[in-house]
Amino acid sequence: MISWMQKHNKYLVWTIWIATIAFIGAGFVGWGSYSFGAKAGNVAKVGDIEISQTKLNMVYSSIYNQYNERLQGRLDEKKAKEMGLVQQAFAQLETQAKILNFAKEIGIIVSDEEVVKRLQGIRSFQKEGVFNKEIYNGYLRSQRMKANVFEDSLREELVIQKTINLLSVDALPFEKEALSAGMNVSDKLAYKVLTENDLNVTLDEAKMKTFWEAQKENFLTAQMYTLSVVWTESKDTEVTEDEIKAHYDKNSFNYSNAEGKQLPYEEAKVLVTRDLKLKKTKKAAQKAYIAFKKGKLDSSEKVTLALGDPKLSNELWNGVKEKAVGDILKPKIVADRYATVKIENIVLPKTKTYEEAKEEVALIYSAQAKREALLALAETTLKNFDQNDSIISDFVKLEEGVNLKPLNNQESLQFLQKLFTSSKEKGIISLLDKVIVYNILEQKLLPTDENQSNFVNQTVNTLKESTFEANLIKMLHKKYPTEVYMGGLTN
């Protein structure tokens, strides 16, 4: 997913123009160790439009949070730099600026009333379905952002939407016919499903050891840390009902469900109480850190843990792995308490012996050997395909959600998706743990029904819009030059 997004990023700018509101409730991600020089607060100029450092920070934060969610919270600044997130953020802004230049040239404008309507429609700023200015102002304060900056971004978002909407063109009859024909092709198949149960694979100890020898550097012991930890508990910190309610009112945009809908006070109360207790305990944790650093406070416990052990938080481990023996880290939140950590000793990873790695090697080698054997069996089966010893399907189409025995619904869909994008009459299609050998016996074209006509029309429109958008952006890259004021923004 990440590599695909990186590859296609510049051609999907308008479909992911969410920098304005995407990180509401997610918290701002700063630049960390990046140190760039800007020109009057701007990082570049595209055509007549300046790109500000503030906007670059905002888009970077949005992209960072998207990737961090996909990586389940394991993204850190070093990895973000390796992935080129700064360059991705700038590429988005550069393309958006080119569209805004074009919009200005052809006279597209957005009124104040449209901006207000868009702002009031953001659910994270609503209370009981109505825009709440106090929530909005609280969000701006938490992000250290001025209202005019946020609202200018909304205005630009609307301008871009209006510009892209000009590319919407209804599908032509011959276009719908062409797509419909492709969708209504129906195949009758003879097929065999091969699994590991069809194999008789015996692990060869000598081959497995040779396999380990070739890549033994990949089989390492865990990096171990001996740590002295001072815990500062928050569970006994006193908070009143009024304090909890006030904290929620000020930060309600931070509390949302999986669908992004803001949680009402009663549903968010447990989380709000935890956050407020942690906030009030922070000063005590800082005092404990100072006392521990001066040798006036003993640690709560001494532990030896592997890097990434869930006893500590990802944020704390990210800090630990950047430090050396003897360093003391400032308090970090771990669950509902603070941890102040001193690194007492570090045992670096080392290559495991064959005996130490044998169990792990066996799993990887076994999976590889079985996969190779399965593909070899599939090749032999295809070469000697016997229709009488295979499953014969009815006529099947991709859209019908057919369940091909013995595959489940998801496997059937994956198989048909690959089948209907292949030009081979007979062949081999691999799934996760299965291989299907097939032969198309017969093919026919079915008529289009009314429900499908609507889908075909929408699909053609979407394809045309994406094609027009790709061509538009190629034109704009040539039409509006970019002047970059700082290094590190482009590859």
C-alpha cells in the first residue's frame, strides 16, 4: 500500500486533498530534526502562488498521520525521512498550487458564504449537529493555527474542487457499450484447485542449513535493554466532574469513534478523565525526573526488555533507541502513568547460531519449499490438463459474486479478478495458499440489465475524469514553473 501511494501520489492530489481537516483530532506532527531555510516564511513559489512553511507543515502532518495509522503507530521521524514524506507533502502542495494558478487564470472564485458553509459542515466542529465556535477555536489553539490560515485552506480546497468538477463529462453511448461488453463476458471453466494437501514435501536438513547459511544475517537475537524505571501514577490524581466536563468541551474534537464521528460527553468520559488525570500528573512526573536525575530518588523497578517490548510505549522505545547507556529520558506516557527511564545497559543483536534459529528457519524454509513444489505441480497439471478430472463451472461473470467450489467468496472473487484481466485461454492463477489451474471451455456475451447500466455509466465517467485529470496535471506542470527556496523538498 505504501509503495503504491508513493508511486502514484502526484496523480491523486485532488482525491486526497484532505490536509485541511484530515488531522483534526490526530495531533500535529512537527518537523523534528529538519532544519530548512525559508524565504519570508515561504518554502517555494509556483507560478504566482507562494507555498508557506505553515501549509507545508500542515500537509506533512496529515500525510504522517495517514502512514502512521497504516503502520499501526510504528512510524517515527527517521522512517518518515527515509520514506520521503517531506517530498510527498511538497509534491501535493506543488500540484495543488498549479491547479490554483489555473483556476485564477480562468476566473474561478469561492465566496465567503461558501467557505462559511464548508466550515460549518465539518462534523468535528459541531455539537449536537450545530457548528460550535468554542470547539473550533479550541482546535485552532491546539494546532497553534490562526483562523485565517485554516479558512484560506478551506477556500483553496473549494477552488480546487470547482476546477476539477469542470472535467466532468457524461459518458458517450459507444463508451458505455465498450465497457458493458467487457463486463458482460461470461466464461464457462474447467479448473482444478491445488493446495499443500496435494503435496508430499519432506524437509531436507542439509538444504535447510544451506538456506540458513545464505541469509543468516537476517536471523538475529533481539536488542536488549536493562532499564531503571521511575513510575509516576495518575490513577489517584483527583479530578472533579466540572473539570472533566470543561476538559471535554475544550478538546471534544479529539474524541471520535472509528467512523470519525465526535463522541458525546458520556461516551467519551472515561477517555477524557484519563487524559485529564495525566495532564494534572505531568508536573509530578517532571519533579520525579529531576529528583531521579540528581540521585535523590530511587527507581521503581529495574527491568531487562527486548526493544519494542509492550511493557513500554512505542513513543518511549523510539526515544530509548536513540539514546546511549547512562542517558535518562524525560517522562513519557505509558498507558495511564508516566515512565522516566534510565538506560543501564544495551546488549546489541547478534547472529543466531543455526540451532538457535532452527525453529524460525524451518518455518520460512518450509513455506518456501511448499510454494515452489505447489507451483511445480501446477505446471505439470496444466501441461497434462484432464477436463474429466476437473471441476466444470456454469457461465460466470466477475460482478455476480460467484462462489466457485471449493473456494470461499473472497478467494473466488480474487480468482475471477485475475481471470478476467488475463488474455490466456488456459493458465495458472495463484492465491494466498492455493493455486488454480484453469481452462476456458466456452465464452458468451450476456445482455446488460438496467441496474448494470447505471454502474457502467458511473464507471465510464470516473475513468474519463481520471484521464482528464492526469492530462491536465501534465499540462500544468509545464505551464507553471516552480521556484524552490530550500533544499530537501524534491528528490
